[in-house]
Amino acid sequence: ENFVKKMERLDNPPTCNGIQTTRKLRTMMPSLKTPIPAKLQSHVVYETTCPGCNAQYIGQTKRHLATRLTEHSRIGAPLGDHFRECIGSTSAIPSSTKIIDRNSSDACLLLLEAIHISQKRPALNAREEFRQRHLALRF
């Protein structure tokens, strides 16, 4: 605006139209921040697919994803036991896991996990106590 006003004050002003935008310059510039690797992200909903039988598991974690996947790899963990039976190893758990949602609110994270489980019906989510629950939203 200031530039246009100064141009109009000239003796022979050139034809000049000012354009205002609501976008700031910083929103148009690429981020200089280094992206966080998937295994170090927290507050995520993730999906793991067994490479042997394509069975899926959906879970959520507030901690680093790598920490949670390490827990799944332990002996006695249902997901780790399935991977051992199906392909003979748990080493494929991290590479067959992808982040499908994220939210910083703990309550929203549980809600997102429940929504993804109800939509996809993954075979490896075997806890019966959660299968009988129904999601109801009240406004």
C-alpha cells in the first residue's frame, strides 16, 4: 500500500495496482526444520501389516513409535508372537508399520484409534473387551 501511494504521488505515475494478500511470506517458504523420522514420532496411531498373511494391527502410542514397536517384539506380546509364527521373526515389525493418524491430545488419540479399528476391523486386534464397545458421540 505504501509503495502504491508513493507511486501515485509522482508527476507521471505509471499504471500501478496494489494487490493485498492474507498470506505471510513465511507460509510460502519451505520449512528449514529437519523432519522427524517416523520411528521417533510420538502421539500417533499406527498400522502394522504382517508380510506373511497381510493381517493388520492398529494401535496408538504417546511415546516414540520405536519404543512401542520394541514392546510388540517381545516374547509373549500378541503381535510379536504372530510375527514369529507367521514369518519366523519379529524384525519385520518396524518396516511393515506406517503412521495413519496423529494428534497431541490423549483423548483424541484414543478416539482416532477406535475409529480406525471400527472402520478397518484388523484381524490382529484381538482384545474382546473392546469389540463390544460402541462409539457414541453426543453434541
